[in-house]
Amino acid sequence: MPVPEAAVFERLRGFAAVDQGQEHAVRAINEVFTGRALGEVPVGTAADVEIAFVKARAAQADWAARSPKERAEVFDRYRALIVDNREYLMDVIQAETGKARWAAQEEIMGLIFAARYFSRVAPQLLASHKVAGAFPILNRAAVRTQPKGVVGVIAPWNYPMLLSIGDSIPALLAGNAVVVKPDSQTPYSSLANVELLWQAGLPKDLLQVVPGPGGVVGTAIVDACDYLMFTGSSATGRTLAAQCGQRLIGFSAELGGKNPMIVTRGANLDKAAKAAVRACFSNAGQLCISIERLYVERAVADAFTEKFVAAVRAAKLGAAYDYSVDIGSLISEAQLETVTKHVADATSKGAKVLAGGNARPDIGPLFFEPTVLSEVTDEMACGREETFGPLVSIYPVTNVEEAIERANDTEYGLNASVWAASKADGERIAERLHAGTVCVDEGYAPAWGSTGAPMGGMGISGVGRRHGPDGLLKFTEPQTVVVTRFLNLDAPWGIPQSRWQPFLMGVARAIRFLPGR
């Protein structure tokens, strides 16, 4: 299955929200597997962002006036288009990121799940609902939602479709317009979906994708948006949160992770070892919710390690636009350098390489073997820092208590995985872990795919949640409307305040016995 032709990328370039009539600097986008050029994308400017927001705000007013049901119909059509164009979309993802095809399919499934879930729940979640008024009969109270306005989405390169368009879906369904800054390495993944959304009937100015550097385009978006959704590093998240705080606008972010897996005695070691390969090395480990720390009870540590290392060594590393490969490429020289340094640092300080440990330029310029280390300590960079690559450390522990303590000994708190003797044991362990999501008898995918449940991090792993009702309602402003009937709070019929105020207090005491009070 070959990479899409140059004409495809030239067409996608036309969907970038820049002034196509003005001369722009361009950035070359290369196929990660080989380094060959795919095409060129214009580099957006602060002026382009300003124009994008003007267009988006004008389009948003009409869009917000549509009913949630009408808006949902657009995303039902979009979901069908994703299914029809899934092979082409996976080609684009792989070309830009270098990930294996099954990992590219995760993005497609994530988009389908998001479009399906939010289009189904939006009409109900966005509907006005009654609440108890201050005084029965006299007050009728209702809570409504209003869209924020124009939402800014700053997306990363590791899941460039899912984390740009997937976050735009609930924002748009809530009645907002959206301006997206894709990562400079992966603009085509967002632009390919703009084309499909337009085909589905989304107003053309409602979703604007402005490629360009974070220091220019990202900053301009933060300065102009009414709410910001960000996925990226914890360090950048802190900076953006401070900028949003200065403007007093809402902010949601999924940030880094140093995610643990716990394997206890009695667990199915064959299943755990096989699943751990996917959990650790999906997208070559370039996944915020992938596993980087394995804590295994000492009683089964040798048996599990043997099975896991064998499974890692058997995994096929390669470049292919089909399902013949298990693990793909890193995306950039910077990621390759980080992984190389972490492995070199650990081994120089006494860590042992159980599998992998080497770059593979014979396969492609940015490939690195899936690597398993033992005897890793906190003095080593990979001991506590997020590697964000195909590197995992394995730690034998005395018992479950030690495993839980060490799993929680981190500033991060994004995802965790538990394999125990029974589902009940796994759930009991999960409840004690400081993580936004925990998968029992899996690595990460079921938690991500449970779109009706909130997804996000604790600690420095994030603020707010995507997915679930909160994933939609965070893009709205709740508004309370209370209608007073018959009498207002002024004393009626000339009753003196000395009698009226005690009467009101008596009513306040009495209504506590009413249902819902």
C-alpha cells in the first residue's frame, strides 16, 4: 500500500487557513519512514490567526443558532465519511508520523467513537433542564448552556488526527467555532479531516486550521480564543495555563505521563506479557498513556520477564503501509536523540538491557528497537522522566503494597494498568492508584475507547477531562434563568417587614422537608 501521491498533499494544502493569495514561508513535510518529501505547507502568521478568528466568530453565531440535533446530523455524516475513507486517512497518518498501521487505525477508531458518542449525547446534554427554585411555586428555575465562542485547539504530533479533530468534535457540537494549530510536523492529518467535515456539511469558516510554529500561531490563538484545549508536555501545559489564567479563560489539557503497570502473582502471565508489548510500544512508545514502568511481584517476576522479553524480541519493527509490522518509527531526530540518551545514561549507571537498545538506521532514519531495561534507579534519566519512546523499565517488587507505593511515587498521574489473580483483585488495586484512568487486564485502549467516561490526568498529567459529559460541557457556559411568579420578595399588601421577614424564614425552614431540598 503506497504513500499517497504528491497531488493529494497539494490538495490538502489548500485547506490551510492562511491567506492563500499572500506569499508565505513554507515548511517541507517529509515521509517519516524514508525522509522523502511529501509536500509543502504554508507557515501561518499571527495575521493569519487574526483573520481566522474573525471568520470563525462570524460563522459561530449562525452555527450556535442551529439546534443541537441539527449540529449532530453533520457529525453523523462525517462519521460515515471516516469509515468510507479510512484507508486513505491511515495512509496520511502513517506518512506523517511513521507509526504502524494498527496504531494509525486506533486514531480512526477514536474519531469514529468520538463522533458517534458526542453526536448522540449532545442534544440531551445541551438541553435546558429544570432545577428547584428558591421558593416553590413562586420561582421557576432552569439551567441552559451557551457556547464559549471560539475554542482554540493546540494539537500534538503523536496522534495528529485524534487529538486535533477529536477534540474539535465536542467543541463544535456545543455550538462553538474552532481554530486549530496542528503540530508543524503533522499538518496534513488535520487538513484531511477539514475536507471531510466540509463534505459532511460543516460551514467552511467554522473550523480553521492554521499551521505554524507554537511561538507564533499558538501564542496568537491563546491570546484570542475563549477557551483552550491543549495536548502536550507538562512543561508547556504550565506555561499555557498561566497565559489562560491571565486572560481568565477556561483551559483543559492532557499532559505527560510516566505510566505504571502492576503484575501480581496469580495473573495470567502469557496474556499480560503479550498485552504489555502493545501497552509499552504502541506508536513506538510515543503515547501519553503508554506504559513506561513495570512492577512485577517477585514471585512471578522471572517468569513474566522471560515471557515479556521474548514477546518484545519477536515484535516486528519496520516500515509498511499494511498490518505486517508491529512497531513503527519515531517521528523526529529529537525523539531519537532522547531515547538514545536515556538508554546510554541508564546503561552507563548500571542498568541492564534485556531487549533492544539500538537505533536501526538499516530500516529507516528514525527507527529504534523496542527496549527493555532492568536494574533502573531514580538516578537514571529514564527512572523518573518521561521518555516518550520505545523504552520500558521492569522492577521486581516484594508485594502488592510495594507495587502500589512505587506506582504512585511520581508527579504524574495519567494512566495505569493492573494484572492480578482476579478481576476483583485488579479493581481493588486500581482504586488505590493515583491515575485518571486504570485498565484492569489491558494496557490503555479500553479506557481511551470508553468515550462515555472521562479521560484525563491527575498531578502534572493534566487539567480537566476529555470524553464523557464533561468533555462536551466544558466547552459551554452554564446559565441559570429564574422566573419569579405571583409575588416577589418585597413585602406584599402593606405587610410590615417586622412580620414579613419572620414569615420568609419560616418558609425557608419548611422547604427543607420537600423532596430535593
